[in-house]
Amino acid sequence: MTPTACAPRTAALRRVLDGVQDERFTKDLLYLEEWEFHPAPGVAAALRVCQLRRANPELAAEIRAELDRGRPLTRMERAALRGAPVEPD
């Protein structure tokens, strides 16, 4: 896997990291995002990502969806990932 990026690729992660001061938490989530973008082989890496996904399931799903679509998700798409109803604007 490439070294952890210093800036988030996705709007999902930027939204979560906005205002976060914990460097280790930031690095973990950047690692998760990088893994979703470019998975790498290795048991240790896979275990770390499994733990991060388990701790942040909605974020992991949103990152994957955003990377798959090639664009940030709309508010309604984010709500659909969580299974929450959203009134249209």
C-alpha cells in the first residue's frame, strides 16, 4: 500500500475530519480511505481495515460509494446508505 495520503480524496472523509484534532484518528481514517481506493495484499493491512470498517461502517460505505461513483454523494444518497428516510429539498 502506498504511504498514507496527507489529504482526503473524498468529500465524505473531509466532512468527518473537519475540525478533528487527533492525529492518530486522522491517520487511521486516511488509511481506510486509501485502502478503499487501492486495496493492497497482506493480512495485517486487511485486519486493520476490517477494524476500521467495523468502527466506522457508515463512513466506510460512503467512501466506497463515492469512489465508485466518482463524485460526492448527495444528501439523499448518504441517507439511503444509512437506511434513513430523507425529505426531498
